[in-house]
Amino acid sequence: MSESKPQISILVVEDDAGDLGLIQAHIRRAGLRRLGDGEPIAWASNLVDGVRMATAARPDVVLLDLSLPDSAGIATVQMMRSVVPDVPIIVLTGADDHQLAAAALEAGAQDYLVKGQFEHDALGRAIRHAVVRQKLESRLRLFEAALNSAANGIVITDVDATVVWANPAFTRMTGISLAEAVGTRPSEMLNTGQQDEEFYQRMWETVLDGRVWSGELVNRRKDGSLYDEALTISPVTDINGRIQHFVAIKQDISERKASEERVQHLAHHDQLTDLPNRALLSDRLAQALAQVRRDRATLALMFLDLDQFKPVNDTLGHDVGDLLLKEVALRLKACVPRETDTVARLGGDEFVILLAQLERAMDAVLVANKVLAALRRPFLIGPHALDISVSIGISVYPQHGEDVGQLLKNADTAMYYAKKAGRNCYRFFRAMTEAAGA
């Protein structure tokens, strides 16, 4: 079976019929043919016709003489390039002029050949190479366009982690231009110090081993603001498996992280007062119990129920009641300024205060008295001056329970004895059992 000949279409823009004949002979010798074994060459004897034919037929390659009746020199290349920017152009000229050749290539020509000096198959080889180069350049332009239009930041570094290229999304994400990025290391531009040395050591051990690394980190923009980033780094190797470059794909996930944090916050906080809810209180109480067990310390749990809250809801409506609960939450938080303590809302008009790491159980009395005094002051809700109070039950670890459930139950029980004692007061769980005759 004979070897298949390459199929190609060629536009020759040449005013000399003799030169055209020589070009045709070289092309036939090269075995170039059009689909269906037709003549691969179309001929135009001037630039105007050449431009018209190139625009209509979109040939695979244009052979362009620089000395035409209606155009000469580099302007000829520029005109043809403007109408068929994706078609390779091979300049044919009678002048063996290196400066002219360089100017033609700079103007967009793929190759430069001197007529009458073609070596065996030089023209055919030039045509084939021009077509291949054009296809490769088209692919490269496509890849570059894809990288430049990508939504994620893409950074290419050398093996020493020095930036050699970055796409526009990187600039939009960080505020750092390509010119500013090239020649620097990402760690020099973006590092916040929030990732320790061990983090980066594990990352580089992975990629230098030829494996892909993925993770999340906090980076810094040019203006100093911080953002959350999902980062993937892939090594790029040569044919011998040696790492030559790294490609980093960077995604700003700040909005996603903020959304996740909002969801987590809503899951663990009361929507009305933004105080911790029962789930978060139980978690913090469990952690506090573990800590005081280790330290052989104590903690107190205060169960609060507002006095005379129901009449507010019944007479003034739930909107006023909700505003009152918000103000109560603010006053309770002001009574326990330590970060280790927690004010939580269980629902309705029930609140809980966790006092962690107390030196002695009676320290809870100081907080209870502050709470009683704070809630006795009138609440100004719109045109209304509201007077309420609170009943407080207190349980202490380890005397009144050693787990979350028992401490909450006993504090709740102690609160009911405060109600029975006339409200607007506190009672310890032990005081309740003694009062009950236990």
C-alpha cells in the first residue's frame, strides 16, 4: 500500500507566471495534494485578488511574494495577516536580505524563502512545518485563552517556587499583577503566618515527591486583607520524570467558609438573642467539666427563669416580649465578663449561666447578686417601662452532680425553690434539699 500523501490547500500570491510554475513543480515534488487528488494551488497575481481569495477560501497556507503590482514590502505581509490571522504565511522574495526576513517574521510571517534558492523539498518542508506550527500555535492560543479566562487563579512556578506566570484571576483574587508576581515566591507575597512551618514542610514534601497536594489555607491580598483559599499544587515533569515546574490552582473560598460559619453559628446559637443554645451549652459544659476534673477545681451552673414575663407577652404582645428578651440577654452578658463563662438561652424566658473554673462555690453568689440587681432595673422598651425580676437556681460541681444532665436538672430544680421562696432570689441545690428535709 502506498503511503498517503498530505492533503493541503495553498494560495500563491505571485505576479510572475514563471515563478508560479517553479513553485508548482516544487509542490508536486513534495507530494502535497488537495482532497480528492485535485490541484492544491490557487493563484492570485496581485494582493487585492489574493486577499479576496484568502478571505473566501481560507487556505491552509499562503505563499506571498513581497513584490506585487499593487503592494510591496512588509506592508504586504501586514495586509494579508490582517484578513487571515490564523493562516500561516510563507514569504517568497528574490532578495536574500536578513533584515527584510526578520521584519517579515516580526510582521507575522511563519517563514521566509528566497526564490531560486530552494533546496530539494525546501518549499514542501517549509509548507508542512508552517501548517504544523500554526496548529500548535492555535492550540497554545486556545490553552492560553482558557487559562486567562479561568475563574480560579492559576500560577506557574519553576522548581524553586519562583513565579514565571500567573493568570488574570490570580490578579483579581490577590491584587498582585503579573509583573509584580513574576520573579517572586508566593510565600513572600501571600503568607499570613497563620500556617506554621510544619504545614509548609508537609506540602513541599508532597510535591517534591512528585505527588499532587491539596488543602486550604489563609492568604493575604496586596492590600493586607485576608482570604480563605483552596489550593492544589501539581508537579510538571520532563520526559525523564524530573520536576521542572509547579502549577498551582487557587480558589477564593472566603464566601463559602463564611457561609459555613454562618450555618454553624445558627445551629449553635439562639436566633433571637444570638446567645449559645442548649446544644452549645451542653458542649461547653462537657468541656468545662473535663477541665475541672483535671484541675480538681469546681464550676457552677445557674438556671434563670424570668419573673412576670408572661404578663408582658399577654398584654403588650410578642414583639415587645422579644425586645425584652434581647435586652435581658445583653444585661446577663454584662454580668459575666470572663471569656471562660457562658450565658445561654434554652428557650422562652429560660436562661443558663455557666461559671467555669471557680476557686470556690460561693463565688457564684457574687454573680447571682449582680444578675438580680441588673434585672431589677426597669427595661425601657419603646414607650414602655417594664419591671421584671428573675429566679435563679444554682448547682455546683462536684457536690450537685458530675455530668451535664445532672447539673442542669439540679439547677432547674433549685430554680423552682427560688420561685417558691418568693421569686427575685437565688437558691443552691443543697439549700433546696435541706429545705425539703432530705
